[in-house]
Amino acid sequence: MAPIRNGRVLFNAIPRGYPIPGETTVYDTTQVIDIDTAPLLGGFLLKTLVLSVDPYMRGRMYAPGLGDSYTEPFQIGKPLTGFGIGVVVRSETSVVEEESYIYGSTIPHQEYSIIPTLGDLEIIEKHPDLPWSTYLGAAGMPGQTAYMGWKEFAHGKQGETAFITSGAGSVGSMVIQLAKQAGMKVIASAGSEDKVKFMKEIGADIAFNYKTTNTHNMLKHEGPIDVYWDNVGGEMLEMVLKFAAPKGRLLECGLISGTTPPNEVMPYFERLWVSGYNSPSLGIRNLHHLVTKGLTMNGIFLPRLLPKYETEFYNTIPEMLAKGEIKYSADITKGLEKLGDVILAVQKGWNTGKAVVVVAEE
Amino acid sequence: MAPIRNGRVLFNAIPRGYPIPGETTVYDTTQVIDIDTAPLLGGFLLKTLVLSVDPYMRGRMYAPGLGDSYTEPFQIGKPLTGFGIGVVVRSETSVVEEESYIYGSTIPHQEYSIIPTLGDLEIIEKHPDLPWSTYLGAAGMPGQTAYMGWKEFAHGKQGETAFITSGAGSVGSMVIQLAKQAGMKVIASAGSEDKVKFMKEIGADIAFNYKTTNTHNMLKHEGPIDVYWDNVGGEMLEMVLKFAAPKGRLLECGLISGTTPPNEVMPYFERLWVSGYNSPSLGIRNLHHLVTKGLTMNGIFLPRLLPKYETEFYNTIPEMLAKGEIKYSADITKGLEKLGDVILAVQKGWNTGKAVVVVAEE
């Protein structure tokens, strides 16, 4: 077979503010690949099927050596990388069989990749009734974050009250459903009427638009809050600290960290990585409630939870998703050439549901 | 026996700023009591032996109905109350025997009290080699806070690093020793050279005066911090968040909560209750480290921990104190008439070690 196009999304320039398609990233079609003969050097050839677009990606668009960020920056002139799934076309390693599927957080944003070793990538199997895109959302990293964070830290009890921010997102929407399954009263917030509607559909007892509703009064009347799923930080967190129940559990998934403390380099990109937002905020001024109410605050760092819960997750969640016992929302875009537009849309919050780019059908 | 003086320390006026002896509180000698015949009405007569003076007491010196403080205000014209120990002189209740000792957080600040019912007070036994004052410090509430908070939340491991603020205080000094017993490297801070010396004597590997040493550089070179015992909050907490190790545990015992958030009444006294300090502070601006490092932050609220650890505490700690296996420091003042001065000294931070007033020898 003759060489074919190997489309790629290259990191082209460090953005100032929002990443602009065609400037920050460019879709490049100059590379070709002969999938039958390209040398694998002991590795394997992966055909990319689906790629995840996430808020944290903005956080990797900075110059090397700047700050003490824990994520590596993208390299100018090289393809972006991120969560994705592909199918193995050819393999020269016994660890990876042809036609097997590979999942991981370092999949290059190109149609075909020659990968030297499995490394941190995983071989993954798909539920027959779910599309691969689901494995980047409800059955992937966001769903795992929700499921494992909840299991480890929420200790939700029948009759208690949970409050979930960004409740229409791929993490928050699963948390709403886990809280309902635990028999809790669920309050959920998001930033549009469409999202409020969706949160009610998936079971939130009280869903509100924080842009048009007074959150303080809402929590005052519907609280106190036993479990808080924090996707936003900032003043919302302060209000929850105020209206937290004694022994309340605060699960920190995303925080607007606000202004930079003295002696600390924490540039825009890192705040964005964590928050998915870019509005500045003051610090949290009422952490004394931690002491006076005996509260617990846990940061949800998925790599720490995966070893304990990964098998359980894959054994239960895909089946529940396939049966409709857990609902989810995905925002699918077809074509790698659109990936730059999806990056911007995710930064702007235009997507409804988990943003996934389908690069190729099987 | 003829009636004798029953000296009392009365709450006289709400202070503006520091509580002034003779103004905020007055020592009153107008009341007399006949300890043989005073009617007990089914209760018991307690002779006060020792009283604890604590930072939180300033937080009870406010007008009733102001704010949403969880502590009751002292009543103007009535004696202060607080942690203390007394001996039962007479009793009309079968629950309390004569010559037994009573411990609790609501002991009136007067020489003799008629107490209608045991309520939340406890009968307490003393180790023969320890003075009663110890049961208000290392063997009392501060020691319990240190011991139970550490046991529940620190999970300190051999070779890890602990950082303890206010390390010369009655809580912090025990935490230093618990951390050393766990095989940890211990960094400790306090605000004077005398306190630094004491912290080294009780085992801190690195002890420093935060007023004269750059904490940021200290933590940068001696960290990262696996376990943080937070007695102060504020910028110190921000620095620890920055230099926390992955999976670090932050134990929140006292926080400078800083400026008042919108919609939240949190007056001076409540901040003071929690912090024992009165310097204002901005909020905490880098809680995103909770997420990116998977940190845990637990508020230490003693009433929640007592049921689990109280028996174990009394079975082990007094013996270790008596043997010198745990060292402690007490600042003993004799005479109830001096109690107002001790309150001011504690607010000013002049005391070294747990402040206790000895009202009477047995």
C-alpha cells in the first residue's frame, strides 16, 4: 500500500489568553506514512480512533522551564498529546497484539503513531453497546475521577445533603447520580438553563443556575451541606464552608486558586489546568470552619486512586452506562482537523458534555 | 464553721481589643459561703483547685446575640467559666462522691461552686507523680488535641518530614514528640529564641524563630512536608501547601481566618477563638495544591475524637509524662486574683507553656 496522509495537530505558538486555532495549534498534512512498511523498531503502530479535549490542555501551552508546573509543556512544532484511544495496526512487541485497543493519557494528536513501548498506556476492552468516545468521558478519566473520588472520600449517607458544582459536566453529572444512589438530597449548580435542565433529568433534587440564582440563599435554605463536590473553588467554596454541616466532607476536584501568593510562581496556565476557568479570585478566607466543624477536605488526584478502584470501575460502570442506569452527555466532533476549534470551545465553556474528537472510525 | 470568702472572677465589661484586668474582668471578694451548711439542692459543692487560661476565652467576651458564634458568651456580672479541676467537698447526689475530683470545660472561676448535676463534667483520677495542673495541659485538653488529632489524621511514617507551628505551645510541643516517636524528621517553628531552645530540647531536628528566619527558604531546603500541624493558618499555610509532599496530610488545629468573606458574619472574637492570634491575613490562595498533590486537610475538632481515644489517652499519656518520656512546659500562677492578668498574658503570648492558675492546694 502506498504512503498515506498522516494528519497531525501541532503546537505552533504559546497563546496569550485563549488558544487560537490556526495560530496556537495548526492542523498539518505534510507528513505521510506507509502503514505496511514504516519501521516500528520493536514498537507498534497505532491508528488513533478518539481523542479527548480537556481544560487542562491550556495548562501545557507554556514555555519549557517556566514555573514549577507538574505537567510537561507541549513542544513547539510537535503534535499535542492527551487522553485518547487507538487500535494497533502492526506490532513488533509481544506485549501488544495487533487489533488490540490502547488507552492512555499520552496519545499523540495524529492519525497514526509509531509508539516504541507500551509504557503507561493500557490495553483496553470495550463494552459492545458503548462507543469508544464514552471511554474518554463517563467510562474514562472524568468518570473515574467522579467514581473513585466519591468512593474514597464522600461517605455519603441516606438523608444527608450533597452539593455538586459544575453538575452538568462529565465529572459532576456522574457525581450527582452517585449521590442519588447513596440516598442523598442533591443540590447541583451550573451556568446555563440547558445545564440546569440536564441536571434535573439525571436526578438532582435542586438544580440552579449560579449566574441567575443567589447561591448563598440557596445553601442557607437547602443546607447544611454534608458532602461538597468542588469543581470551582473561590467564593462558592467559602459559602459551602459557611453552610457545611459538622463532620462535612469537602471533595476538591477543581479550584480557582486566585491571586498568586508571595514567593510562589503560579502562572495563568497552572490555575487554568486545575480550574478549567480563568476568572481570578481572592483566597479562601474562612477555613476556620474546618476546625470548628471538624471538616475534611480531600484533593482528588486520580493517579493515587486508580490502583485501588480501576478494576471495580471497569467491572461496573460501563455496564451501567450501557443499560442507561447512569446517564451521560457527550459532545462529539468528527475530524482531527477540527481539534483546535474544540480546544477553544472547551476553554470558553461552549461544549455541553464531554468533548471528544473522533479521528477515525474503526 | 463560719462562712468564708468565696473569691470570684467576674466578667465585667466587653473588651475592645485586649481584655484588661480590673476592667474586662474583676476579682470579687464580696460573696461568702458556709461550706458546711450551704444548701446543695441535690447537687454537690466543688472546691476549685486549678483553672486553665486559654486563648479561646477572648472569643467568649462578646454581647449575647451578636454573630453566629458557636460558643456562648460570658455573662456580664457572672463568673467566667472554663477548663478546670476541683475536689468535691460535699455531695447530695449518688453520682458524685465526696473527695472525688471533677474535670470539665465549664468550671466556674470561683473558689467554691455549688453544681446541680454532673452533666458534661467528668470524674477524674490523677497519676500520683503528676500535679493537677498537668491535667489542664499535657494530660488535658491541649494534650488530647495533640494526641487524638495526630492519631486520627497524621499517619506519620519513618523517614517522612513533619512541620509543626507553635511548636513550643502545649499542643505543638506534644506533637513534636509524637512525630519523633513515629520516626519522622521534625521541623518546628515558634516566635522566640527561648521557644526555639525548648523545641530543640524536646527533640525537634530543626527549630527556628519564624520572626527572624525566612520560613519559605527553610521549607524549600528542609521539605517537602509530609505532615503539617497547623496552629496558625495564613501565609505559613500557603507556604506549606507549596512545599507539601504528594499525599501530604495537613492537620488544622488553629487558623488565622483573615478578612471576612462576603455574606459572612465572622467578628473579631470568633477569629480569635480559632486562632489565638489577632493579626489579620488574606485568604488562602493556593488550595489548588490539594488537588494536584492529592493532599488531605482535616480540621481537628476534639469532641469528635474523644469517644474514640479518651480511654487510650488516659491509659498511656499520664504515665509517659510522669516518667519523663514526654516532656511538657507549664506556666503556673498561684491565686485566683491573678487570673485576669493571666488572661491578658495569654492573649499577648507572654506565657511559656500551658497557662494554669492554681486556686487552692488540696
